[in-house]
Amino acid sequence: MSSIFTWSIYGIVFGAVGVLALRDRTKARQALKIAVKSFFGVLPIMLAFIGLIGLLLGLVSPEIIVRYLGQEAGWGATLTAFVLGVVLYIASLVSIPLAASLLRAGASMTTVAAFITGLMMVNTLTLPLEIKHLGKKMALSRNLLNLLFAFAIAIVIGMVLR
């Protein structure tokens, strides 16, 4: 099923580029240049994270991951993963494969969900920018509410997908 979906997306993208090329070759060429430049801009970071994940999973045995991030690790593991998710700034392009690797290695669903929801919903790195544009009260309120909702969502995901 995943393969059909992936090829469908490829077909849609290449079809759209083809239509754009027929309508305006200059814009199509410009769009492709931007896409290639973006791809090569992200590529080193992606490769570094993929290498880091591989190295981490190669050095850390599944038993250790299960002990510290599995069901038996309890709420401490979930809170630690949540805090790491909130503090770290990792692109979703990298964090989703990382989460999948942790799950395959034996981490609990709740812990991985806490990591991902904290990572995606709370942006501590962009907080100064949010304060500047939204105001201190709004920015802090948004992040606090996202913090609470992210942890609640992680718990629900863990309960439902157990």
C-alpha cells in the first residue's frame, strides 16, 4: 500500500512539473533549481542524522533501549523523551525515521509519541521570535498549551496503540 501511495505522489509531482513546463518553461526551470538547491541544502544534515541514528543503534543494544525507553522504564522514560523532544530542534524529515528506529529497537509507543509530540508541537528555539511578533503573553500561552496538549496526546496514543 505504501508503495502505491509513494508512486502516486511521484506521479502527481512530475505531472504538475510537466504541466508547468508546458505553460512556462522559465518558471518550471526556476522551480526545479530551487528544489534541487533545497535538496542539496538539506542532504548533509539528513545524512549526518541517518549516520548518527545508525551509529547509535549499532552501539546501543535493543536491550538497553528497552530498559531505558521501554514499557518497564515507566514514566521517567516518557518524561525524559518528552523533555528531549521539547528542547531539541530536529526536522520531521529526520525525527520520524528516528522514532521508527526507536520503536523497532523496543522503545514504548508512549515514550516515542511523547518525543515526537514534544518535538513537533513545542518550539523552544523559536520562542524569542514568537515573543517578538506575537507578544510575550501570547507566545508563552501558546507554548504552554502546546506543552500540555502534546503530553496528553502522547498518553492517549500510548493507551490506544498499546
